[in-house]
Amino acid sequence: MNIRFYIDPETELPHICNHEIDEEEVEDILESPGEDRPGQDGSRIALGQTRGGRFLRVIYVRDPQPDSIFVITAYDLRGKPLLAYRRRLRKKGR
């Protein structure tokens, strides 16, 4: 899978770096999401846990190219959203 990242014009780094997340963590989530559901304006939201144990939410859109994804942003899943995600996983039996 080809993964491209939104580049922040101010820092010239992937926007996810502003949230202290690296590309490998995003790849972990996209390769094996716990949940993947529709977002707003054609985007998708992938939730999951990285190999390092972090729970993340990744916002992305599918690229027109086959097997390609454009990541808009990603950030830590914390607080009530994390508790709700874990509860949904338990219901699914994961």
C-alpha cells in the first residue's frame, strides 16, 4: 500500500509530526485497523493500536491511484473516545 502524508507548509514535515506521531505508527493502524469507518467529506477514520501500544485515530482519504492512501492527520485516542473504542472492541470479542 502506498501511503502519502499531508505536508504542513510551515514546517515542511508531515502534519502528523505536529501530534508527535511518526509514519510507522500510522502504517501500523492502516495495515490492521481495529475500526475503519466513514468520516466527513469522503474521508475515512481508522482507529487502532500500534505495535508500540499507542491508540491512534488516523484520518485519511483513498487516493485515485489503486492501493494508495493520503493521510490528512493522526492523533492519540484518549479519554472518553478511547474508553468507548475499547468497549466496542470488547463487544466484538477482540
